[in-house]
Amino acid sequence: MLRNRFTLLLGVGILGVLLCGCGGKSPLDPKNPVTIRVWTYYNGDQLTAFDNLVEEFNDTVGEKEGIVVKSQSMGSVNDLEANVLAAVKGEVGAEDVPSIFMAYSDTAYAVDQLGQVVDIKGYLSQEEINSYIDSYIKEGDFSGAGEIKIFPTAKSQEVLVLNKTDWDVFAGKTGASYEDLADMDGLVETAKLYYEWTDAQTPDVPNDGKALFGRDAMANYILIGSMQMGEELFEVSDGKMTLHFEKDVARKLWDGYYVPFVKGYFAATGRFRSDDIKTGNIIAYVGSSSGTSFFPKTVNLSDTESHPIEMDVLPCPKFMGETPDYAVQQGAGMVVTKGSDAEVYASVQFLKWFTADERNIKFSVNSGYLPVTKTANNKEAILNSGVEMDDARQKTLSVGVDTVNGNQMYTTKAFEGGAAARNVLEYGMSDKAAADRAVVVERLAQGQSLDEAAAEFLSDACFEAWYEEVLQQLQTFEN
């Protein structure tokens, strides 16, 4: 009898824990509210939208349940990462570890290795977990056992952004169309056509054609391009990375960016490609859907010559392969750190409230991101939400939603050294392309033809040397 009573009490205790974790009995006391601190890297419109929702939560659900949320922007992504790691390591002068902090997977993984990240799966019902886009939830599963150590709150991906005003002039004269920009081969051919067409505008000045296109994130280009061609560059299992950087795939990536860049068909001059749109150096670029709010209203060709432009948004061009369609998954999530039962519970309650459809749509529209639940990532739901948005935001959200729903979203899994390995991809090709293009421009000024000036850089030997160098750098991150 005593044994049966013990079993019954044990069962009740376990049930109580599960109910608490999945939204049952709350460990909170409204008379003694718990304070949770949230660190972000939001600024501008994003910070305003986030803080407005924090205030709404505190005045409603927070007051009722006994939760006070205090948010703080820590500056840039790098500033936030540095402050989080300093706090977790207990460095002199560091602030206390926040209850929640924004992070990409590499930072979240590093903090998890220090033992400070909570797996919040037990605080969510299966129905709640299933309501989020699958790939967003899986991003925080470092071990592959189904854990949730990054909670999705807002996401983005890449889109092709155009100066539609100047594109229309070019298209009207040459017959170029948006369909030509759907894949990488078509993009390169169209960029060549644009260079030759602009070069022909000044017959007395040879080799002064303009670039059509630029790209903001080279690592995304290489990682997603590899996936589209059937190769996962960084295959990660339980934090350990196996490298797949085959030469044939690398050559297609080289031909899809380095070669047209050296020839002048692509360009990257300003800090971001939206800067190059503003100066007229390019008329199209691939960048984050969350960054289209920075698209300029005018092109300033000189101190005295400028004209207004209209923006258009298209899906990101792809490498056409036999694999499923892949698109990049971007945007930091929220990481809950270890604390009391009440603090962790309160943190998850806030995050669930924040990502309820109505509020997540409101935040996404006002900040330029995309909602994270399956039902909110829907054009009809967004349009019927009542949230005001301009034409540019509508275009971005429309393409963004279609991209998420029509592709397999992909981001690399976290591994030790992942950020450094990504930097090799970010700069290994683009820096060489920029340096070699500068040499070509000097040779053109000396009277050489484009073929003569670029011949050295378009050789197989040039590719082989670059490939071997990058391969050796990436191999150092295998573990």
C-alpha cells in the first residue's frame, strides 16, 4: 500500500512539472512580479516596434501574471555578442547575464557550451511547437535530439532588389525581362548585356560599361548555391563539421560571381549594395529582405545630376540543379538563459505572447522581418491584419512569404569555429574579385581590351590557386 501511494505521489509530481512546462500551473506570483531582461541589437524602426510590444505586454499579460520585461539594445550584433559572452564568463565589469538575448546560432552554441542556455522544449506543448515553421524550430536543435535552444521571433531571407526605373529603360531598349533573372546563368548573361549596352552609350569612350548587379552576403551565396547544386558545404552533426567543398561546385560558384565581377558586370563599391544603387553603380542587388527599407529614393550620379527611382522586389536567382529548391534562412532568434523556474517560465511566456500571429505580424511589418508561425506567414493574413504598410513593404513581404512557403529554408548548423569559417566564405572570393578587378581597370586605362586585361584572372590556373587556398583554410575548421 505504501509502495502504491509513493508511486501515485511521484506520478502527480511529474505531472505537475509537465503542466507547469506546457502552460499549466504557473510558478508566478502577481503580487511579487519577476523581472526578465532582454538584450537585442535592434535599432531604429526595429527597436521602436519591439519596445512598443514590450510595453503592451507589461501593461496587459505581464501585469496580470506577474512579469516585468525590460529590454535593452546593446548596439550592433558584434557588440551584443561581446556583451553576452563577457556576462556569461563573469568578466570584470560585465553586466549580469540577461534572461533572454538575441543570437545567431554560432553565438547561441558558444553560450550553450558554457552551460548557460535553457532547452525550452519542455515549456511548450507539441501543438505550440508545430505552429512554428519547422526549419525555424530546428535551428536551435544543436544535438539533433529535438531540443529548442533558439526561439524564433522574426526571420528574413534574401531577395533580388531592383532599381525598376532604370531597369525599365534598359529592358525597353534590349528586350531583357524579369524571367532572365530567375537563375544565375540568366543573371550573368543579363549583366553582360547591360554592360555592353551602357558601354555603347559612349562610343568614344571604350570599356566604360556599367555593372548591373551586386551582392551583400557572399557566404550566403556560396552556402546556398552549394545546396542548390546538391552539396552541403558544412555538414554538421552534434557540433562537429565535415567539409564538402568539391571543385566542380566551387567552379560554378566562381563562374557565377568572380568572373562577371572581374569583367565589370558585377560590382561592390559602397559599404552595402543599397549604397551602390544610390550612386548608380548598379541597378540590382541581392540582399536581406529586412534591409529593403534602406533602398534609396533617388540615384545621385553627381552633385548636380540625380533622378527619383522606384523599387521592385523579385525572388533571389538560383543555381538550377536536381535538388529541392533551397533559400537562405536569416534572422537571429531569442535564447533563454538559466535562471529560477519563475524566470525561465516568464521568459517563455513572453516569447510565446510576442509570436502570437497578430503581434508577430505587427512586429514583422513594422520592422521589415517575416512572421515565424505557419499561419502568420501568409499573404492574406498579413494583408488582413490591419497593419499599415507602404508599397515597398508589401512587395518585400509578398516575395518573402512566397520564398518561405515555396522553398526548403536552410541555414548552417552551429559548430566550433563556425563564425570564422563563414568569414572565409564571406571574403575569400569577394576580396580577390575586387582586387583583381582593380588591376583590370588599370589595364583598360592603359589601352588594353577587356579580354587582354582580364585574361590572367580568367585562366584555370587562377581558379585552381584560389580553390586550393580556400580549401586549406576551410579544412582547419573540420573536427
